Amino acid sequence: MDAELPHPPLSRAEGDPLDRSGTPAIEAVRLEVRYQSKLVWKDATFRIQRGEFVAVIGPNGAGKTTLFRMMLGLHWPTSGRLSVLGERPRRGNYRIGYVPQRHTMDRDTHLECDKLVRLAYPGARWGPGKRWRPRQWGPRFDLQAEGEAAAQALEDVGAYELGPKSLGALSGGELQRIFLAEALVGNPEMLLLDEPLSNLDLRRSRELVETIHGVVRTRGVTTLLVAHDINPMIRCLNKVIYIANGRVAVGTPDEVLTSERLSRLYGVRVEVLHDSRGNVVIVGGEDDRGGEGA
Amino acid sequence: MTGGGGWSGIPWSWNIITDFRLLWSFEFMRNAMEAGTMIAILAGIIGYFVVLRRSSFASHALGHTGFSGAAAAVLVGVQPVYGLLIFTMATGSGMAVLGNRASARDVEIGTVLAFALGLGLLFISLYRGYAQEAYSILFGEVLGISSAEVAFTFWSTLGVLAVLTLIYRPLLFASLDEDVAEAKGLPLLFLNLAFLLILAVAISFAVQIIGVLLIFALMVTPAAIAVRLTSRSLWAVVVSVLIAMTAVWGGLFVALWTNYPASFFIVGIVFVEYICIRGVGVLRETALLQAVEAPEPDGVWYLRDAAIVAAISQGLFVVGAVLLTIALLAHPGAAWNPAGLLGHALPAVAALEAAAVLGGTSSLLYFSGFRKMATSAREFATPAFLTLVGLLGLGIAIGGLALFLTGETLATTAYGLAPVAVLFGAPLIVLGSVLTGVGLFGHAVGSWKLGLRYNDAALRAGALLMVVPLVGYAVSCFAYRRALVRGAVPAPIPRGTSG
């Protein structure tokens, strides 16, 4: 292992204390979570392998964002065990890239996109226990590495030419690409994308899904994507996490998106219809009783 | 400006260097300049974050709590700046602890703000020297800063800058993308607290020169202008500092020579800069600049007419200037006296007025021409915009001249009003003239682009010569005629067949 690396390594060498590539990306055992003492969901036992592209589907308030916040160490399960990339969830985990649903910036934010991506670059510093620690305080000196990482991240999401543009001037789809680059710049092993497709029309949704899928394949990043509609991405998915009615169902799309499985999840009769191009329509489940929690 | 105003400032000479030496020879002025510079640097940098974090109302409120702090300090008998620091920092900490979205709680902030002002009023009334102290806290007293206060300001500025160097990146990130920053493990509460404390320090010092009520002009507006000019964070900070600095220096400079309050000039300079930048933004969006459906030859012929009218206007202008010079040499007393001017130099005034009207007409023609050209070639959108700016400038200059002349006329009857008209008239004339110059530059740029488009050297030469009075537009007229004969420029479309 080299003593000084310019930024977190792409692939971890043999004997690296962080190399847990044999372990699954996410392992949940009998997980139960409450939000302000109200039960969000319980009894979730599932496993997501590395490099998988996973959709997190469910009605509003079913606890999709809560799942993300738990993995980021911002929310704690009330019982059960959760391990993310082979370790307990912790705040400030640079191995996870996160795109939240809400952003502080808006039309009046006059700042270059490139700068936002650069700001998210974690920098290089060895912390105790030979762990990569982000360098967050003080001035930056490794500007070249930062610039290269930012350019690479923008390139990977097909937004290189947006770099010098102002954040306030971008369209919704362009902005989501910048956020994706912002999440990717630290070279994470896992991406958590919270509703990146909301406010995008169907064509832009599909384009963004293609970009994300490309990143999943080329960088080998395990990706979880929260969405309301599964259809734009149904052909690229490895797994689906379906959260509804206080329960969680996990499996491949073919396993989960069946009338029997979803009926059991919702506790009422639900029909899953398929069209000739593989799109699905779920009938009867959305007026459910899963509307509690975050 | 040697109008009939009644100010008794320092004698003004046109030699800037001697003026500056004179100014630097006063200790109070040196102190004011030094403190003002440091405060401008602080305010410019922190203002960037204030704008980014949308906490301008919080900064306004901090200034108001500073009023009660300063009043309390006066009551206890210490320097107001210590009271300012204690009160603003306490309020800032309170805001940070209550939540990190201070900007979203307008009602709470407003309530605290009103109470703080009332408290300040109580303290001030308990103190005997009521009016003067309150006045200087509310509106600033830059010329009363002592050397000790300058030193204190210097060290505090240094400390704040050191802290900012440490937290610059995380603060910027947390201001931009709060949820991601939280997930990355940045301590949002601490960052917010640090920001509000720094803001409190900056406000405490800024209040000394600009006052509680005018704090917005120094803490928020320069950065708000800067982010409209550049989207690079470092440049925005630099520009914001420069704007704050020009305002403070310019304000002090003008105040010393006119004996009016420096705070007014600081606020005034910032205001004018803001209006200009916003004006450009509004002007760019205006429907007047949207492309119109028009055939290209129409645009060319508008431009030819514009050049002819402009040449006549400039000819009249030169004649008028010569006549005016002759008249003024014969009757020097008529210079700042509208009645005298009309009496002794009526032909000159008439020629100049006709030149101005024709100049405006030619600008309008140029504008229409460029706008029509922009339909087939987008590169004419910029000259159209610049010409529009010039038209606006002409209007402003005429308004300023009217104000100025009114002031001069009033000088004999309403003594108090005269300087006010001059004070606003003169800057408006200067601003209008500069903008008119921008418009003329637009004529030249557009003509040059036209020369490139039709590959006509004479048109390009005319564009370059537009800096020389009379020659440029005359050459342009000639060039249009020549180009038409050669067939290089599309011929006008007869009425009825166009469109």
C-alpha cells in the first residue's frame, strides 16, 4: 500500500483493512425503524450485493428516505442489525455518495457547477487506523487532483460542458447530472439517489437512468435509487426494494413485482399488469395504509 | 462644481494627488480610511456568504440588536463597539442554537429586532447626551474613529480572516447543499454558529462607519451585485470586496469635500452600482431586445438612415460647441446661468438641442436597424443591447441636466434645495454620459460587424473612425452609398412586397 495517494483509491489493494469486497454492500437483519416513535417499517431482512443497481419503490412516507438516512448514519434503527459496505453505518462515510431529494440552492444561486463538484471532493488525508479521512477544513492545496477528479466526475455523467455554467441557470435534468457528479467525485463505492427523477419528463428520466446505469457498470458502484415510477429503469435493475404498509420486500423485479407478493405486502388485493414492452402498472395498492413516517 | 450651493467643505482642486495628500494629512481622515478599508474587506467577504445563505434579514436584525448594545455601552461609559460586539454575538449565538435556517424565521427575527430597537431607545434616553449618540449609532460616524479603535478593528479583522480561512470550504459547501454536507459529517450547527459570530463581529465594526440602519448597503448589496457579475466564488468575493471598498473610499472622499454625511455617499454609491447592474439584467430580458421578424435589407437601410442622421447631429453639435465657446468667451458670466445662456448664446443652445434630438433619433434608428439585423444574424443582438443602453443613458443625462439647471435656478430663491438638485443632477449627468458613450460604442461595434458581414472595408473604417467626431458617421454614410452602388449591400425591399 502506498503511503501517499492523491485521492481515495479506485480499487483497494490486497490486505487493505478496508477491503471487504467479499462482504455484501448492504446487509439488513430483522431491521426495525421508528420515526418520532412511530413505526415506519419492521422485519426487514435483505442483502444487496456489490455493483447492483437497485430501485427503492413505495408510496409517499413509506420510509424510503429513512432507509437512506439510516445507511448514512443520520438515523438509527430501533432494533435489528444493518451493515453497509461491511461496517456499521456512520455519519460522514466518504464511501457513500448521496444525492438528497431537496437541495438548498435555487434559481438565484450564482455559482459554477464545477465549484460545487470540487467542494464535494473529499481531499486526501490519512486518519487514525490508516483510514481515508476527508480533508474538510482549511484551504486546499491539492487543487490539481481536485480539478481532475471533478472533471472526471462531470465527464462520467455527460455534463463536462456544464462545468463553467451557473447552477441557477440549469434545467432540472442538467442539475441532477451535476448532483450525480457531486456524489461521484469522492469515488464512492455506493450511491444513494433520492428521487432524482422527480420533476423530469419521461424522456429526460430515461436519459438520466441511462447515465446512472452507465456509472453503475463502469465504476462498479452499488446504486440505490428512490423513485415513484419503476418503469423508466425497469430494464437495468438488478433488484427492487419495495417498501409499503410498514414492510419491506426485496428481490429481483420479476420476484417482487407480482400480484401475490405485493398483495401480501399491502394486505389487500393488488394487481400487477405487464404491457408488451415490459412496463408494469400496479393497480390497487397506492391508496394504502403505509403513509406514516418520513 | 462651483454652483451656488452653501457647503463649506475642504477646498477642492482638480489635482487628485494634492487632494489626496491634503486628505491624508488629517488624522481623523486617516483613521476613517484605514478602518473603512478593513471593514469593506470584512463586509465584502462575509456578505458573499450572507447572500449565499439567504440570511440578509438576519444580518439586518443583528445590526439592530447592535443598536441596543451600543446604547448600553454608552450608558455604562465604554466604547460603543464593545457593547455592539457583546450584543450582536449573543444574538448570533441565539439564532444559531435555535436552528440553522435563520432566514426562514422572519417573524421571530422581526420580533427580536423590534424589541432590541426599543431597548436601545430606553438606554439612550437614560443617557443624557440623547440625540447625538443615537444619531451616530443609527447612521454611523465614520470621522469619529480613534487610532485605538483602528488598531482594535485591525486585529479583529485579522482574527476573523484567519477563522474564515479555516472554515471557508465547509461553510461554502454547507451553505450550498445542506443535506449532503450533513451526510458528509460536517457539523452544521457549529458552522452556522461560527458564521453568525463572524457576521456579528463584521456588523459591529461596520456599524461604526455606516450605522445600524444603513448596514444592508455594506453587508449585503456589494455581494448581491458581485454574484450577478460572476459565478466563480473567489471572483465574486473579490468583486464584492472591491465594490464595498470603492463605496467606502468614494463616500469618505466626497463627504470630506462636500460636508454632507459620508454614510449617505457610501449608501448612494452602492445603490447606483446596484441599479446599474440590475438595470442591465432587466434590459437584457426586455421584450424590446427579442428578435423581430424582419427582412435583412430593412435593417441595413435603417442603419444607413441612422448614419446620415448621426452625421447631421454631430455636425450640429460641433457648430453648437463652437458657437457656445465664442459666446462664453464674450460673456463669461453666462456659464452656469440658464437665463444668461439663453440671452447670449441662443443659436448655440438651439444647435446643441437640435443635435441632441437628432442624436437620439439616430440612436433609435441604429437600435431598430440592429434589432432587425439580429433576426438573420444573432451577433447583432449585442450592438442592439448597447444602443438601448445608450438611449437610456441619453434619457438619464437629460434628466440630470434638467435637475442640475433647476438647482442652479433655485440657488437664488430656495437656498436649502439648491445643493440637493446639484448633488443628484451632476451624478446623473455623469452616469448618463457614460451610458451614452456605451451606446456610441454599440454603434461602432454594430457597424464593424456589418462591415465584416458584407466584407466592406469602408464600413469597417467608418466604424473605427467613430471615435473621431463627425468623421466616422460621414464615412459610414459614404460607405453605405458605395456599397449600394457595388451591390454588396442588399437593396431595400420596395414597400408592399416585404415580409
